[in-house]
Amino acid sequence: MKPLFSYLAIGCTLLLCSQLSFAQGIKVPAPSPGQTIKQDFALSSVEVSYSRPAIKGRTIMGDLVPYDKVWRTGANGATTITFGEDVSFGGTPVKAGKYGLLSIPGASQWTIILTKSLDVTNPAAYKPENDVARVKVDAQQLPFAIENFMITFDNIMSSTMQMHLIWEKTAVTVNISADIDGKIAADIDAAMKGEKKPYFQAAGYYLETNRDLKQALTWIDAAIKENPAAFYMYYLKARIQAKAGDKKGAKTTAEAGIEQAKVAKNDDYVALNQKLIATL
């Protein structure tokens, strides 16, 4: 017969294993939830993966996040950013690829760092020799507090946008741009030699980037000739004419666009053309 303490030991072991198994099966909310944001930009996209710690009544800048020390720019794991194409990051050329996103917060100015290291979670792991870009940006004070740290993109244009890092009452901004004009122009030239010519897209690009408006008008006329019922093309042509100073031609084209839009039962383009006429 086994001693009593043996049975007690076996029983305690089974109970402990049962409790551990139960505990391992529990899922609770993360204190600093992770987030991955992907922003379409230029001819590709920019993606950021990071964690979002909360204030929770604490003092953040200069305390929980010390000034003048490397910060992983989030919580939990390392923060990373991926560029789908070559960009200018705060004025520094950066090749397409994935990088660690670090920062050195200051009371009035931050240093934003892109590093080849993708696993920096504390200052001791930071290696300056792996820097790809170091950008100094001013810290802006907000009139209200943001509870969770956030990284977001705004003022998104065809080849420029801004990345904002915001927490507590502090916000910093990094300008990002991509040199896509040369590539698009080359693509247009190549496509115009092909069988299916992108007249409409090329005309729109020339209008938006302040290029040769005569060429843009030639292309949009060719597009309308191929598809005379495409009401949206008339609106683009009217905009090109208006920008070129041909107000009479723009009004005539816009009126034709209104009629085509009515046939297509598209009230949006009826309104757009009416508003354009009102500006002439």
C-alpha cells in the first residue's frame, strides 16, 4: 500500500496540471493591442505594424517614455514599417523594403529612425550603424489627450503624404514622398505604342500634374471618340479646357456631359458639371 503522502502528492500534481491547463486556455485582451495599417500610396503602399499602449492615468512623455532615449515607438514587440517602393522619408532617400521604426522623443523635437534591425525592443538592442535614416521633426502640443498611441497617415496625395505619431498631448509628423512622375510618363509613352491606348488615364494624369494640356486634350478627344456615351469623360475634358483658359469650350463640353449623365442616370456627374459651369 502506498503511503498517504504519495496519494496526496499525486492528487496535488493532477490538480496543478488541471489548473495550468485551464489557465493556458484563457484568452484575455492585450494591454497594448497590436495594429497593422496599410496605406495605398504612390504606385504601391506603406505598411506599419506596431502596438498601441494606453495612458491609463500615467504621465507619458518625459516619464513612461523618457526624453532623449531610444524608444521602440510602441509596446510589446518591435515596430516595423514597409515601403512598397523607393521613397523619400523626411528628405532622406530610402529603398523599398522593411525597416524597424524607432524614435528618440524630446520635449520640443524628436528624432525618427529607420533601422535595418527589425527586433529592437529596448535601447540596449539599438545599433546606430544599422541606421537607414534619421529625421528630426518638431513636437507639436495638442489641446487634448489621445489615450492610445497611434500611427496614422494623412494629407495623402498622388506622390506625397504625412505620417503622424500621436500620444498623450504630443504629435510629430514625418513627410513621405515618392518620385513617380518619370515612371508614369515612361509607362504612358510605352502604352501609347501598344494596341490599347490609355487615352483617358493619360489625359487625367497630365491634367493633375500640370503637364501639356494640348496633349491632354488630344487624348481625351480620342477617348471620347472611342466611347461617346462615357459621361465621365466629358467632365474631364471640360476641366482640361477650363484649366487651359477655354471657358466657352469648357461650358459646351460640360453641358454635353450633363446630357450624357442624365441618360446614364448619374446625378453625381450632372452636379459636377453644373458646378464647373458655375465657376466659368
